Amino acid sequence: MIKESVHKTVLLNETIDGLNLNGKSEALILDATFGGGGHSLEILKRFPKVNVVAIDQDKGVWNKAKDKFKGFEKRISFANINFREIDTLKDTFEGIIYDLGLSSDQLENSGRGFSFMKDEPLLMTMKENPSPEDLTALDIVNGWEEKSLADIIYGYGEERFSRKIAKGIVEARKEKKIETTWDLVKIIEASVPGSYKKGRLHFATKTFQALRIAVNDELQTLQMGLKKGFDVLNKGGRMSVISFHSLEDRIVKRFFKEKQKEDEVILINKKPIIPKEEEIKSNPRSRSSKLRVLSRL
């Protein structure tokens, strides 16, 4: 039986407050990363005349969340696309939200190997039903050369033991194919020093992050998604972006700064907004989140 996960939306109020929707009663908002639907639902509850277009490349998220939206059906529409395809939408928007974290449901119930805490097929793709042509973590760990593995684990995961882990992966796959998350966790565990396993962060976290980013081409997608989102943001409209690791935040910060230099935006917060202590206590996953907001001139 699938365990019902309770998704806690990170920086919920701060993100919506950042959109400055008071007085914009007929606004159309784009939730570019629908996930568990937390931001969309709160906007619809708080602003009775605002409408939402929600998108997500994981087709299953809408079916799992739509019961929460009873009574709001006329004010929300859902499209099964990645935010790099925002330009296929016909609308322009008063506000856009990007929440770059995985929802609890994706981590716990997708069955696609996002979490090192469950033994699942090593896929890590955001697509609910990947085709045989789609890249998976299984393809990467079983097919890529040692140097390429080390490069992505270090580059995307900022993992200091990337070379040892890459070597461990290559040695292990000579014996048998690496098929599940726990197969990979055991290899990582055997490749890193004992002291590393006692740290606050689980020893597999950075490698799993790196593989997920590589599988879904997340950094390139983010750059493209920010640009395309900005193109459909109305003048005076706002964009709220929540990132969860330094690579994402660097891309968001650079994009915002470039738009500021071109006199196209005002940065609403010079420094990123981070969760308060109470939120971190109730939702430890929020610890690394950072929110940046801009307004288009």
C-alpha cells in the first residue's frame, strides 16, 4: 500500500506575498512547478477572483492533487508540460512561481528512485511514464565512463568524493548491473570514508542530486524556463523563484542581475529570503531553500 505523504509547501506565504496580488483582482498566475499544488491552492483561497494556470511535466501530480481543488475547478487549468515549454502557452501573466524542489509525493511515492531511503528502480526521471529513449539514472551509472561520472557527481552534486564514488560505480558494475537505488547506496557507502557517513547530510545525498540533475537536464532547463517565463510576464508582473541548492540559486541570481543591468526589472529582495526557524523545525526539507523575487518594469 502506498503511504500517503503530506507535502509541506516551502516559503508558502513569502512566495505568494512576493507576487503582490492585492488590488490585482483579475490577475492570471502561472504556477510553473505545480508539484503538490500548495501555492496554487493558497492563491485561489486567498484571492477569490484570481485564476491559475498550473503546469508540471509529471502528469500524475494533477490527478493526485485535484481533489483539493473542489470548488475551484473553473479558476484553475492544468497543462502537462515542462516549464521550458512555457512559450507554448497562449497567455501572459501577472505573476509566475517556480518552486524548484521535489514534492514529498515525488520523493516518497513516485517509485522512480528519487529517494535513497527506498529501494526502487534507478530512474530519477520527472516523467511519469518514461519512454525507452528517455535518459535514466540506470543508463548513466551503467553506461557512462568513469571520468564523466566523476565530473557530473562533482559538478552537479558538489561531492568532494566524486572520483572515489565514480570508481566504485565502475568497479561494481563489472560484477553486476546496478539496478536499484539501494544498489547505488551500497556502492557509495563503500566508496566514502567512515567519518563522512557520520555527517548531518546523508552520504548519498549529493550523488543522488547530481544524477537527478543530469537525467532531467535541470540546469539548462532552468535557464531556458526563466527566460521563457520572463517573456510571458506582463509589465508590473512579478516572478517568485524558490531554489534548493547553490547551483540553482546561482543561475537564478545571475538571471535576475542580468535583467536588472538591462533596466528591465526591480529586484524586490536584494538578498534571498530564507525560511524562519519555525518552518525549518516543522519541515526540515525547507532548510536549504532560498526565495528571490523580481518585478518587471
